[in-house]
Amino acid sequence: MPSTCSPEAASSPCSVLLLAGGRGARMGGRDKGLLVWKDKPLIAHVQAIVRPFTDDLIISCNRNAARYRAYADQLVEDSQKDFPGPLAGVLAGLAVAHHPWLLVLACDAPNIDAALIKAMLEARPASGAALMIQQAGQWQPMFSLIPTALLPQLKQAWDDGERSLLRALLKHELMALTCAGDDLRLSNFNTPEWLAGQSLARTEGLDAALVKGAGTESLK
């Protein structure tokens, strides 16, 4: 699909990978990215935020490709058909990325904002190391910025039996971008109850926080 990116993004281009290829076990097996929140599929919320930052938007999906196609420049699927996990989707994304960096995000984090994406891109290490958000001391693999040059090493880790994206990246230099423990932008919508509850939480809590500037001040 035709796409454009902002002048700022064009000056430091990256590809973006939205992971929507999971089994959705905690959602009763439903395709999480297509669940509706605030009148739009979750994938649409995330796509709208990242679209201005890239001309190479990739979605990893293992079903419903026709529906995801409207939100992506490229679609990829796992090399295995048994929902092997995020690392498989990341490997597929790295293999087709048009730019030297791949921003990796989950489809079920619709509270992200442009300030968070910009902060991640601006923090990309000059050394070429991967970058990952760390929240309250915990790594958040679904908020990562990975150099495509790491593809051979990550593929080797996969061939050696590794299935954890975090463990695979920790075998190499990994830089942290620290976010506050209560940063609502990092919330994942993992269950139907959580999804329903967040409709109220965002209306009553997040929007008020953003008015106060919390959306740009939670990065440390």
C-alpha cells in the first residue's frame, strides 16, 4: 500500500514490526489484533501511531492476512505453524526489513504514543546494540529496537533451540530505555476482562494523565 513518513522519520529511517501472530490463548483463542477497542481493532490503534515514523510497516500475522493487509506495507508469518512465539515473528520481520533498524511492538498495546516512539528512536545506540524498554527493573521485549545486522546471530540462537526473544537479545549488548513503573502506555491488553476494563481506565485515567503531561514525562 502507498505510504509516506514524516521528514523527521525519513532522516533516520527504521522499519516497524507489529506482532500479531500469537495464539491469543488468554483471549480464548481469538485473534488479538482484530479485537475491537474504542470502535477500532487493536491493530488499528497501534498502526495509526507508528505510521508517520516509517515507510516500511510490517505486520507478523499467522491468520486473517486479508484483514491485516490494509494496515501494513508487508505481511510476514512464522516459519512454523504452531505459534512458536514472538522470536519467530521478529526473525521474519528482520529478514524483510528495508531499513537498518526494526522497531518491534505488540499489537495489544494501543496506549502507546508518538512521544514514546520518538524517545526509542532517539535513544538508538551508536554502537549498533539493540534497545529495549525496561520498566520497574523488568525488560519489556515487546518494546524493542533491533538492528537488522543482528539477524544472523538471532537466527543461530533459534536454530540452537532458543525461543525467547529476551534471552536471545541478552546474549548480545542490550541497552535499556527506562520507563516509570506506572507508565500506562506500556499496558498490554491480555484478557477480555482487561480489554473491557481499559476502556474505562483510558477514559478516566490515561487521558487525564496526558493532559498533565504524563505522557511525555514518564521516560527517565
